[in-house]
Amino acid sequence: MDIGIVAQQLFNGLMLGVIYSMIAVGFSLFFGVLDVIKFSHGDVVTLGSFSALGAAGVSGALFALPPALALLTGLAAAVGAGALAGIVIGRILVIPLRGAPSINVLLATLMAGTVLREAIRLGVPNGGNPKPFPALLPSGMINAGSFSVGIDSVIIVCAGLLLVVGTHLFVTRTRFGLSIRAVAQDDEVARLAGIDQQRVVLGTFALGSGLAAFAGCMLGLYYREISFNMGVLLGIIGFASAVVGGLGSLIGPIIGGFLFAGVQTLVVVAMPISSAYRDVVAFAVIIILIALFPTGIIAEQRSERV
Amino acid sequence: MKLINKLLLLTCGALVAVATGTVPVLAKETVKLAFIGPLSGGNSAPGIGGRNSTQLAVQLRNADPSAKYIFELVTLDDECKPNIGIQVATKAASDRSIIAGVTHYCSAVGIATVDTYARFGLPVVVWGAILPEITYGNDYHEIHRVNGTMINEGKLAAEFLTKQGFLKYVVVHDTTDYGKGQNKYFSEYLKLAGGEIVATFPVSPDQQDFTAELTKIKELKPDLIMVGGLTPLGVRLRAQMDRVGVTAQLAGVSGIMNAGFLEGAGAAAEGTISFHNGAPITKYEQGQAFLDAYAKAGFREDPDAYGPFAYSAATLIMDAIEKVGPDRAKVKDLLNTTKAYKSLVGEINFDDHRQNILRANVYVAQDGKWVYWPDSEYAASKRKLRLN
């Protein structure tokens, strides 16, 4: 196979991996601090992309902003809306249900996701249709033989990687990150040490959901098209990546995300006719890995919970 | 004597009631019809267009003083999912007050529900699904279809595209009955027309990322990518082609020929070719009148490409009910014999499988609109299609 095409497929896998990782990290954060699965996470990705589209579109139309400023407005709106949704879901659905069986939180957040999704479909004009996302990043291609990649794609991958690394540094190096880790390790002791547990939980929900919303904005910029139900499968993939990587750790979901993307890309490269089975193969690999590593590739006992 | 008095009293009472208007005089019977289509999800744009068009047909009929019945439309959402489709089809068919149905845009749903309609004896007229098996794969006298099939579209697509000089093809189709059927008929006719398919990619209808497939396609250097799927698939492919650097021409069947594709793909939609069993609405005799009435009715959404077929299906059913009364069996028998019925979409003639006989047409996306090929600047050689 042409080396340029191989490089391009590697880049495709890298891009998908970054997106999956950003979603998976959120799942791991929520599970780490509160032992809950927030199943509306995929729909928060969608909320982020639609908020970015709305804010960039409206601000661009009203003030004729240059693309860079419109992008910043869009990103701010996406992260803001995502973080707010995370806080609302955490405050209204998750914290009050803390003592209840975990299945209740799972169901409640699943329903919250449906509410978000349907609100987007019904609230956005012609919300059932896919929506074009404006090209706000510099255009132009980097060509090298049969390898060609958009400058915008490179920016998106770099931004995604930086954000994932930034989240890791935030959790491991800052005072608030220390609080998150303290609550994750032992919430009783954390409370005795004077840590405001509710603040930490809501802060974690804001952080994880803001990250997902940022991923949603990146998805829009990359695919130039968003739709109200795009978060459903992404949420499941993010969750699967987090579980296989090690739910509760930070590095695990990143490994899981890249693993899932790698398998998907490999299936298509190996045989075009098997393209329809790429998700089947990827999820089958996840099942096998879960059987081999029940607590994830980065096993919880050997990793520090977030 | 007492009896006569009572009768007199009753007669007087009735006369007073009529004179004061408390009893309706010759009240029209209400007859229910079902509309079923995708009203939510990625294919809701054509579904809502079909619903609005059917609603318009019912409104116009109810406003007609010469109509014998008042028609009431029961609207159901099949979400373009076969399992949901069977649920709502059963709901409609088991409700004996519903006399007939204007049913289904998505082929996967259309084929899944035929048994249900046959079992409950509910006559239906399909308004958008184009899988041939819906009418040709059974002998259910309840199933009729006003729009054409993918056989017409596939044949025309193969002949037209090879004539334009496209010889090397890649097919990307979804794995529903719809996508598989499109692939089957297009491939068969393409072979006869002299084209070559270098690769076929069956994909999930919900798949979002196509960069791996498109990178593989880039390596194969086809002249044209044929989309056998609906709008979401078409939009995603078109949007991602540029990103990977694929310069091939894009063509798709009527599943992408709607406003949703043009809006979703934006400027990149320009030059995309599509094939549809209907002619442009303004080319039909009653086309302008339909558009005027549609605008006057104040619907927020477009009728979309299949709206006129839904409208025609509804008028065909209502005319049958007007003739034979609200009786499922009689309506079915009358619909079965439809010949030379003048409708919005031209003359409707059902063959022995109750399939309307139509020919397909070519369209091209030009300046954000689907333009009838003979009227386009591409046909006039003012603009050029992509050819590697």
C-alpha cells in the first residue's frame, strides 16, 4: 500500500481517537468521584456542537466577526452550555439520587439525554435535518504525495490532544484537582478534611461535560455537519472506551479511545466490504478485552483514581 | 289517542329543534385516514413534507361542499425504523375506524409493514418508499404505490452516468433493505451499460465517520461515488470527501434528493446528481395550484420531493371513499382497479401488482436547489461535472 495512504489512515485513526478519548475521559471522571454512569454524556456532546453553531452563527451575523472570533465565541458557548448542563444534571439528578441504586442514576441520566436530544430536534428550526457547520478554521491542505490533510484537521487534533493533557494536568497538579482525587479516593475522609463535597462533584460534572461539549464543537469543525442524534453512538463508544481502558482512571479512557478508533480504521483498511462491520468488530474486541481485563487495561488497583 | 298526542308532541319538538338549529341537518359522516412516515430523526424532512401535503389534501377536501364525508387524518411517526413502523402500522390497522392509509417513506419500514396491512385488511397507498419488493415481492391486494421503484431509478442512473463519461465507480450503500436494493439494481444495470464498480462499501446508516472509507476510495481513484442511502449518509459523505481530498463526482438516488441534503452539505452539494421518479412539481398540470395552496395553508416546512406523491395518494384514497363509502374491502377493490386517474403527479395507472407505472428523471444540485437536468446549466454545458 502507498505510504501516503497509510499515513492518511493513521491520521484518520488519530483524529477519531482524540474525539473518543475526550468523551471517554468524562465518563471516567464522573465514575471516579461519584461511582455513577452519566448516560446523557453523548447528548452533551451534541449540545456543545449546536451551541457552538448557534453562537458562531448569531455572533457572526450580528457583528460580522472574523472567523477566529466567531470560533472563540462558539467554543465559549459550547463549553459554557456543556458545563451548565453538567451542573444541572449533577445537581438535579445525580446528587439527590446518591443513596439510590446506581441503576436509578443511570436511567435518570439516560432520560435526561433523551430530553436534551429531543429539545435540540424540536427547538432548532428544521432540527431533524443534519446542519452544516461553518468552516471557522484556516483552510488549505498539506500535501505530500498521496497524503493530504487539511490544516484545520491538524489544528483540531492538536487542540484535542492539548485539552486531554491539560485535563490530566488539571486533575493531578491543581488544588481543585487534588479535591477531586480526594473525594474519589474516600469521600468520608475528604469531608472530614473540610472539602466541600458538593462543590467538587458539581465541579467535576462541569469539567467532564465541558470537555464533551468541546469535543462536540471539534466534531462540527471536522465533519462540517452535525445532527441532533450524533451523540447517541458517540456516547456508547465513549463509555465502552472508558470501561475497557479503566473506568475511574484518566489514562485508561484515553488508551481505550485510541484502541477503539484503531480497530475501526483497521477493519475498513483491511477489507472495504467489511466496512459495515467496523463497529461490530470494535465492540467485539472491547468484549474480549473486558473478559481479559475485567477492571480495564489500566486496572483500578494499580492506578490512582481521578 | 294518547299515542297520537305523543307523536304530535315529538313532531312539534323536532320541528322546533330544527328551526332553532340545535339539531344538525344532514351532518356529514367523519371518515378517518392514517398518514405514516418519519416525523422525527434524520429523515424527518421528507416525512414532515409528506404529512403536510396529506394534511393539505384533507383540508382542501373538507372545504369542498360537494364532498360526502368529513375526513380526519390520524398522523403516526414510524421514525424510519422497521420495529416502530410495525407498531404504528398495527395501531392504525387495528383501529377499524381508519379506512385507509397513506404510508411510509422509508423502504425498510415499507417492506416490514406489508404483512400487517394485509393481515388486518387495511388498504394503503405508499407515498415514498421505493423498494420494488413492497409491491412486487408479494401479492397483497391491500398494498398500492403511487411513486416509482428503485428499478427505474437504478436503470436511469446507470444509463445516464455512463453516457456522461463516468466509467469507474465506487458504491457506498447503507445496509438496510433500501441501500442493499439500490446497490443491487444500480450494479446490475451498470454492468449492462458498460460501467465498472471497483469497490462497494456497505455501511451502517448511522455511521458518522467516513474518512477511512474515503481514504481507501482515494486510493482507488474512481470517476464517481454512488450513494445508495438516505440524506444523512449523503451529507456525511459529501462533507468528508473534500477533507480527505477525494475529487470524484457524487451521485445518489432519490433518498438524498431533498432540502435536507442541500442544507446539510451546504456549498459542497453543488453538482451532485440525483435521480427521482417524480418530475419537478411545476411541470405538472396542477403543480402551481398545489404550491399556491401549500403556501396559503401556512406550513413551516417544504413539501419536499415526495410531498406531491403523498398528496396524490391521499386524493386517490378520498376519491375512492367518496365513490364506494367508508368500507375497507370496497375501497381496496376500487383502488386495485385504478387506471388513468388524474392526479397531481400525473396519470396514475396501477399494474397487476398495484404499482404505478412511472419513469425516472435526472436532477442536479445547482445554486442550492435541485434543478431538473434538462433545465440545468450543467446540461447546457455552462457548468461542468467533475471528471477525473
